[in-house]
Amino acid sequence: MLSRIRKSIFAYALSNNTYGVYYQKKRLWKQRDREKLTSLIGVDFDLDGQMELVAGFASGRIEIKKHKKGEAVEGPQSMSTSISKLMYYDFRQDGSK
């Protein structure tokens, strides 16, 4: 699975539950998880001008990490059902993403 975060920056997820971020040909970080990753999206979650990687898992867990170093923005959140797709929409229509 691939997800574009910004120009020349993308997130990836592999079938062995490894995921991470590349900038062009350079890997910025990677992480392996016990749970199956089902969705990735790049969003400026905290509106600080830096993109975050939001990852959804089959268990219902959602993690938000800084795209440059993989640092957690806040603790993981959980849903009662599995995550199949994460989506983002600019409801304020101010162009912030």
C-alpha cells in the first residue's frame, strides 16, 4: 500500500506489517507492528504546518505520527470495529490539509 504525503514524500505498508516513510529514495523511518495495517493517509492533523501520517489497523487502532521521524503525536486511539479506510476532507474549505 502506498500513500502520498507531499511531493516526493510517501508512506508505505508491506504485507509483513512493516510501514514507514520515504523521501525520494531515502527512507526516513520504518516500524514493524504485530497488527495488520489497513489504511494510511497524510494529513496536517494538528495544523502546525508539518504533515502527520495517520495509520489505521484491522484491530480498530489509529496512530498519528510525524512524517519525518515517526514520533507519535498522541497516544493510539481505538475504535470498536476494524478500520477499512481513512479519509480527509477540508470542511472549512480554507485549503488547509
